[in-house]
Amino acid sequence: MIYVDLTGLCDRKWTGVEKYADTLFSMLIRRFGVQNVVGLKVGLKSEEGSLFLGKNRGRIVTEYFYLPRFIKQHPQDTVIFPVFPPSERCWRYSKKLIPVIHDAVPWKFQHTLSLKARLVIVPRMKKALKSAKKIITVSETAKKELTALNPTADVVVIYNAFGLVQKKDIFDRLKIEKKQYLLSVSTLEPRKNFPYLLKVADILFDFFPDVKLVIVGRIGWGKISYVPRHKDNFVFTGYISDEDLQRLYREAKLFVTLPIDEGFGRTPVEAALHKIPVAVSDIPIFHEVLGVECFYLPLGDERKCAFLLEKYLRCKSLKTPKLSFFDRFSVDVVSEQIPDDLFVF
């Protein structure tokens, strides 16, 4: 039996990691059958295909009591951890645990993580990379970085996969016009490089005063001290529903994101799937995932970046992704790429 730890999805706002966990669960069911894949959750309700470990009493109870107890009772079964890495107690009772490590940020850019993440999540990530017989990651770039850290690690790539959702209008609420805004979607935290994006956009608005930058995402950690000159051109939505987000994707003039590092980079792919132009930072992962289907911008020089973005926006016909791009990350294609021996230790 294959169990998937979905307790991290319960009573949480979903971002890229949570969406990946939910999609991975669906793909595993598609690949290995509903009779062989069960999601582990916490709460009171019962759902088909899910096993509830107990009442939702918080992450500490779940990670140090519910999950270790379950693993101790099922030592021969495989458990996948797509949201949070296993706690030390889980490793005591089984080695058939498969963590999902999205990127090498805990090793490469640990200083960009919150104090809580550095104290709790980073040690678990390092333990997972050292102890797991198999690891799932989300891109070949991330796999290369993880295997460089541990050459003996058996790392399997399972890409993000996408299915479009019906759209819902929110333009009146945000007071923005269709095709008159740039869109960026991400949790607001240091490695997403938002101060740099704000500076670039502030310069850009000198040339495009009627365009706005809509930033969607929950507040992570870290402060953004930069105060834009064109304050009215920036719209911060906070966390919004998936239906609202899909609508914003569809009607954006351009999607832009300038992180210093990513494991996969889900949001620019989501934007590309909505057939809107995409501009990203010039880092390796985006070349792997997006290839020639986007416009690359430099890091470390906001004026040059703004100049190139201005030049790109003045093009009469902005580049949109080709139809062939969509097939690569469809649920059907990525499901078939999951290896048959994923659970053979």
C-alpha cells in the first residue's frame, strides 16, 4: 500500500507546495490505482480514498504522535511526504519513507528562510536527504543540485502537472483593467526577490503610467523596506481563491517573477498554460522548465532589467507559449513518467 501524508493540506491556505501535494496524490492514484493509494489526513470528516489519523490538534501532535504511530503500525508500507519532511520519530519506525524536496534552498540559500524554517524544517530536510532511500523532487535542475549534495541519493523527478480551472471575475474588487496589469504570484519571502521586482516595476512605470503590477500571495516572512514612487501602480491582493487567481492569469498583460532560485517554478508555468507572455529571472531552472517559451531578465541590475522589460512590452506582438508546450506538463504525461520501480527499495 502507498500512503501519502496530506495532513499538511488540512486547514491551510494553499500555495505551490500544497497544490503539488494534491496533484501528486491524484497522479499516484491515476498511475497505481485508487485501491493502492491512500491519503493520510487529520480532522473529523470521512472522505473516499483518505484515512483520518485523528482530530486536528496541530502540527506538533500530527508530526510527533499521529504519523509516527501510524508508521510504526505499517512498517512495510511506503509513506510519501509531499508537504513537510518526516520528523525524527517517523524515521525510527521505517526506512520506506519518501520525502519530497522541492529545491536546494535549505543548503544554498538558508539565510533566506524564516527562523522557524531554519530551526525546524532545514534539519529535517538534511536528515531526509541523508536517510531516505528514495527522494522525489520537481525538476532535473533540483535533482542535479540534490545529488551534488548527496551523490548516493536516489532522486526521482516528478514534475508539477496542471489542469485549468473555471475563471471568476474579480476586476471590480481590485480596480484593475483587463490586459492593463502585470501579474506576479508567490509567497512574499526573501528568496522570491520582491524588493528587486518592485524597483524594476517602479522604473518601468515611468514609461507605462497606466499599467499596474498585481502581486498575489500570502505574507511569508521578511520585510520589504523599499517604498515605491508609483505607489498607486502596485496592487497587493494577499491570498486569494484559486478561481480568482485563474481569472487574473487569463487577463494579465504579462506574468513576471524574478526569484534568485527555484526548485521548479510553478507559477510561471501556470501563467504559460493560460497562454499569456511570461518574463522570468535568468536562472537554470526556468531554462529547464520553460525553455524558449518565455523572456529572460537579468538579476542584480534593476535599470537594465526595467529597460529590457520596457522594450519587450513595446513589441507589437508579445510572445505567447506554443501549444506543444502544454503537453509536457499535462497530468496524463507526468503520470506516465512516474517510474514503475518508485517503491522498490
